[in-house]
Amino acid sequence: MTNWTNTHVLILGAARQGIALARWLSRHDSHVTLSDARSADELAFAQTSLADTNVTWAVGGHPLELLNNTDVLCLSGGIPLTLPIVQEAITRGISLSNDTQIFMEVAPCKTIGITGSAGKTTTTTLVGEMARLDRRPLTDNRPRSYIGGNIGDPLINHVDDMTSDDIAILEISSFQLDQMTISPNIAAILNITPNHLDRHGTMEAYTNAKARILEFQTEKDTAILNHDDKGAWNLCNQAKGKLLTFSLQDLAEGFSGAYLHDGLLNLRDDHAYLPLILREKIHLRGDHNVANVLAAFTIGHAAGFKLDDMLEAAEEFRGVPHRLELVRELHGVRWYNDSIATAPERSMAAIHAFDEPIVLLLGGRDKKLPWEDLAKLIQQRVDHVVVFGEAADLIQKAVATIDVEKSVDLHRVNDLKQAVLKAAEIASAGDVVLFSPGGTSYDAFKDFAERGELFIKWIQEL
């Protein structure tokens, strides 16, 4: 839809995405109801932020009668499809949408969408830096590139200011893709590994949600898939336009994209080869982050960014908070914050980034994901493990059931603060304390960022 005048829209969830969408729809003469399960007191700030609009509020729950006369139901990122009001809307044939879908329906410019089980934010942020350098503001000092979606400021806040010469770079989650019937001009899938199975139920359903980023492309569009990741590369036959790839290995003949060869990142486009940057100049640790940089170069190339701007961005990039972030070195021990690791696969990638002895902090809330592979890697690479939170018992049992000769020193505490204190007791000079929890933060914190900030605070207090 591009004309929202006199439509009746119900939005579930009054977080940043829901508030931004409510404001934009109201500005475009839609009749908007914003529903949130929280109380009026809890939503006071959100309601104040929309006081200058005609948005109607429904607080304290999601009664089914809200669907009466509703044309479109829009879901904020954390709203599950299993919610009774969502199921009832589907039964009634009411269209589902979200702020990213609506943004892409009305955006006048080229769009880049990036999804994956891990690495989305790092890759999106680096591509955004490349775009910022490539499309520096003109004399009017107006931005010419926009970065958002599942991170930062929802781009629906800025779409009315965009022109056809701009570019929009979006991180898109499986939660958003679930409802979407539109694809970006350049769509990148970084990887598909077990994640959010508490939401999607099965790997098949989760993969299908990720694959929707390709589903609505045309022959004029570009798909970018990780050649090293089976989940992503298995979708290569779904590319409708140009297919590019990236890999930590040499590319086979016939493939174009970015790859690593003898410590040098390179780019191939048909029969043209271009050296990019030495791996040692990348400031991010781990093969997974090298893959993220390769993905960013491939995306930037597909978007037509200038090489010098891409190189400058890659050489200056220091990463994103809460992603293998070096917090402090104390008594010869280096402490790393990887709070974003909310799945065992992400914790495994973090472990692989280090050769030093590791004290690993694991815990939080489980997402119904398998822990066995992480447990095996712990037995091979980790000296000490401290578990905490709701998933502590589950993790402890997974590690204990691996039958190997090496015994891992495992400690169990109640919460993250105690885990920090226990790690400080255990670690000695030359060790790395790696907080890469493998579970979500929702058993004790608002989100992974709050969890990471408190982890940093407690380290600084040591």
C-alpha cells in the first residue's frame, strides 16, 4: 500500500517500531489504534511522545474487538504470531504488516536488506559506514544514506525526506520477514543456524522466514548468500536476479563476490579480480567477523559504492558494542563482552576467535536450541565455565554429558554479577574472560544491551 488515507490500522506493541509507525501513519491520515499489554502508567512516556497525533490507545491487553473495522494489523518486532488476536486476524483475513514492510512499500530509493542468524548488526553497521563515505552530504547537508530497520532509528521516521538518489540499509529479522511480502533490491543472507526456535518452532519454519527476503525479488535485483553456510547457500536456487557470494575460501569458477586467499581479502566480478585489504588490518576478532567484512564488501560492490570508501570504512571499523567488545585488561586478564550472543552457535563463534585460555560465562534464558555442539567445543577449548540464570541447569547437564577424558572446571552461580565475581577469582594472567552467554537476557534484564552494560559496570568495579 502507498495510500493510507482513511484506512484503519491496529498496531501491536508500543516500543520504538510501533511508536514510529503510529506517528507516520497518523501523519498520512490513517486511523491508528496502538495496543500494548502494559498498563497506562508503564506507557506514560510513549503516550506523551504521541500526544500531538490522533492515535487511539488500547492498554492492558489485546482484546479481540480491536479487530472490528481493522484493515491492517501491524506487528512490532517482539509480537509472536501465536498471540490470540493475531490468529484471529488471520482467520478474518486481515492483512498483516510491520514498519519495515510499509517503509519499503513507500521508499523512493534503492534498498539493501541484511538478515542472518548472526552478524546482522555488525555487517549492517559496516555497510552503513561504507555508504556514509560513498554518499557524503551535498551542499544542503542532508543525509544521502540511511541505516536502520531492526537496529537504531526506524527508517519509517525518515522516509518522507528521502529521494530517489538515496540508499537505505536495513537489518531485517526473521520476526519481521514473517509478515513481509516485499523484498529489498539487494538482499543478503549471512547464515542460517538454529535460533529463535522458541518463536518459529522448527528449523524449517525459521529458514522459510529468512528465505522471504529473496521471495519477492525480481530479475533486476541482487541476492547475496554466504557460500560457507549450508543454510544460506541452500537457498541459491531461489535467487531471481544476480547472485553474488562471499567465502573464507577461494571461490569456484563461475562465482562472483568477496573471498579470502592467503591472508588477503579479494573481490571477483566475473573475470575481473581486485585485491581489497589484508586480514591483519581488520580490527575485529574471529573468522565470523572476517566473513562479516567480506559480506559488507560484496554488498557495497553490488550497491556500486566506490572502492576507496569501502576500504576506508573497513580499515577504520572497530565493531559494535556488545559484540566481542574488549572491556578491560586487569592483572593480565582481558575481559570481553559478547552479550549479543543469545544462541549457542554465537557463543561457539566467539570461542573460535581466541587462542588464549578461556573462562567462559554462559547463561540466561534458553530459546529451545541445541547445546550439544557448544558443549563439545567447550570440552576442547575452554578451561573454566561459569553458568548462571534460568538455563544454568540445562547448560550444566549438556557439558557434563560429553564423555571425554578432559574435565572442564565448571561453576554454577545464581546471576551474572556473581558470575563476574567468580570469574575474577578463577582467571589468571594470560586468560580471557569471555561473556558469551548463549541465552537471551529476558530472565533478568530488559535486553542484551542492558545486560552488556551492567556486565561492563561490574567489571569496571573490580
